[in-house]
Amino acid sequence: MKKFFAMCAAVFFLLTSHVNAANAEYLLNNAELRPTLTGIKSCDAAVQQTLAKITNDGMSTYEKVKACYDWLIQNCSYGLNRSEFKAPDFKSELWQKDGNAFRAYGMLTGHVGVCTDYSCAFAALTRAIGLNCYMVRGLTARASGGMTGHDWCVMKINGVEYVFDPQIDDNIAKGGSIGYYRFCVTYDETPGSYEPKGHSLGIFAPFK
């Protein structure tokens, strides 16, 4: 009996994953695009170099976004981002005003960062593709219980906010296959997982 229920659960997971993937594909492929760069030369160069490696003109918007998500999970790890200060055009006054572009640069070139760095890099990549992707700050559920401070990305498509959280999916995957549990899902589809406190201002703010 336990084996039967386990099989049912596996089938349900596969069917649900397929539905979620199909929904994400439809949403992203029909989203309005407005390619937007950060204005920080080092970051924009790193973004373009990364996109040139992992995307091409024959790919759909969904395929490009998924490639960005996969690249971060497969090539980056959680830790202290020491590369953000190595940008050729780094200036402390720019960093103090809005350091998120430098954090994106550090993640794209150094491949190590915390949740903020994962989110900055994903936002920089997908905004360059043209999507209204912005950072949100708040709380997320811990596996051990309770909530902890966290940054993640949201894309607003047709007035609806969809969560994209490569750092959490990276943590869940632990070097294995990617589950896409936090890829293009609404807050209602991840109940109890997030408590947004506000979106980022400046470079990675929502499109106006």
C-alpha cells in the first residue's frame, strides 16, 4: 500500500510539474519585452557575455529565462561575493548609492554569492532579455522552521507577480537535478514560503 501511494505521489508530482512548466512557457513567451540594461558598463558587459554563452536568437523567451536560471544554479554556489569590488568601473559612491549592479557583476564573474547576489544576477540577465524582473526583500520559510531574511526575484506579467528564486532552488537541488519549485510560481502556489516586505529601488526596481 505504501508503495502504491508513493507511486501516486510521484505521478502527481510529474503531472503538476508538467502543468507548471507549460504555464510558465506560455506566460513567458507571451510577455511584453522591454530590454533594459543597468547602465553600469562592467555589469552590462558581464550580462551580455553570459547571455551570449547560454542563449541564442533561435530560443524562445521561456528557453532563455530557463537557461539563465539553470546557469546560476549549475555554475554558482552560496558564499561571500568577493568579486563585486573587482569591477573595472567600481566606485564606492556608486556602490553606496546602489550596489546591486556590482553584486550582479560579482556573481556573474566570480560565481559565488548569497541570495541577494543570485537575485541581482538573475534580474540583470532577464531584464536584458526584456522582462519586468525586479528584486523583492522580505522573509522566507526555513527548512528547520520559522522565517529568515531573504531576497528573491519577481516578474510581473499581465499584472500578476511570479516568483523566481534560483538560490532556493539551488539549495534544494544540492548539486542534483533542478526541481524548479520556485520558477515562475505565484505566492499562492507556495503558501507560507514568503513574506514580501517591499521591492528593491533603483537599478532593479519594477518597470515604470
